[in-house]
Amino acid sequence: MPLAIIQPTAAHTATVIFAHGLGDEGESWRAVISGDYDYRKPGELTIPAHLPHVKWIFPDAPEQAVTANFGTRMSSWFDISNLPLQPGQYLKKEFEDDESVKNGVQIIDDLVQAEVKDGIPESRIIVGGFSQGGALALVAGLGGKDWRTKSFGDENKLAGVVVLSGWMPLRERFKSRISPHAKSMPVLWGHGTADAVIYYKVGEVSVELLQDQLGIVKHTADDQLGAPGINFRSYERMGHASCKKEMEDLVTFLGSVIPQQQTPNL
């Protein structure tokens, strides 16, 4: 599978696996995270410089027909029958194909297990994503053995989940398939109030469903990033994109849940 990677510059003690959105590729998010798009002030550190111990993996989704785009083949983690996602539609039916969601989760799960094999414990691995990739990360991060069949997810716990401009897919089946660790999982959920692809309200409703139906704690914007539960962060006037403040929140979250570890003296 094609991968874009940012290698750590210090001892490798944690990994972030980040899934791109529909029709995109991993290289796009490698560029965002590495600071190729110059939004920084002179002397300001890049995200990888803030987290030198972290390896970043940005996989490419397989090409497949996407019903929402009239069956056009494109990079996609799973098939979806409707876009944009608006709150009224979201609450009426499921738009995601169950089997292809499972296939997407297995891609992420294989990457998790490859990192574990290389010596990074699952408790030091984050799964995240943007838009469709964020929806996939939510399933991969909170899902139990019905989804994470390669790692027997009920017995393992990731360090946390990052959902940027995403939603809860397969909402009518989600509750029956979650991991026993779901309630204690730290989740950063960022969403722009001007998102016209995955509407902001869809993100809000998704978090409310996770709170009401699954008992997952929803934190306020003033609460510390990295605590168990979902910290939902709104970004005013941001569309279906990311912004500097969201990236700053991402660094804070990752620094909390996968802090740099001191190398023991030998």
C-alpha cells in the first residue's frame, strides 16, 4: 500500500496513523503536518518538531466506486451513497456501506499491528483522519472485535482518536460493535462551523449520539485536551478544511496522550 511517512527525529516511541478524505491521498496530509504550507511565523516550530518522537503514517485509500459520485472510481476508504452530509438526512438513514467500512478498518488495523510488531505498543498509537478518514478513524479507534478483527480490539486499547471534520458512520450499528475501552478513549473532534460538506451540525449530532447512546463523556471547550471522552472543538468560519488553531489543538492533544518518553540510561 502506498504510504507517505514523516519519520521521527528523536527516539521513536509513538505513532500517528492518519487517514485522508475522499478522493485525496496521504501525501496531502503529510504536507499539511510537515509544514509545507507556510502558515508559521519565523522561528515557529513545525508539528513534527513539537513531537520529535512521533512517526506519522499517511496511507492512501484504495480506489473504488463511490455511489455518491455516480459510481466514479476514486480513492475512498468505504462507499458512501450521499454527499454532502446534512443533519436532516443523517438522522433518517445510513449512507455508508457496512462491508466496505470493515475493509477500511482492516487497512488501519494492519498498520497498527505493523507498528506493534516493530515495538510500539498499541497504547502509544493514535488513529486519526479528516472527513471520511475521520469517520474511519472513529470506527477503528472505538470499534471492538467485530471491526478490528486482526488485533482483537476488545483486548487492546489505542492511545486516542482524532476526528477532523468527520462524523459517526453506521450510527444504528455503532453501539453494538464498540470496544469495552470506548468510554475511556481520549478523542479530539474538530469541526468548522462553516463546513458545507460534512455539516457542522452532523458533527455535533454525532457527538451527542455517542454521549447519549454510548455514555461517552463530552467535554467542554474549556476542559483539558487528552482526558478520556470526546473534546469537541469548534472553529468559527472554518469550512471543510483545517486551520492553524486546529493544528495547535492537535499538537496539545498528542502531547497529552502520547508525550515524549525519556530514554532510560543504560
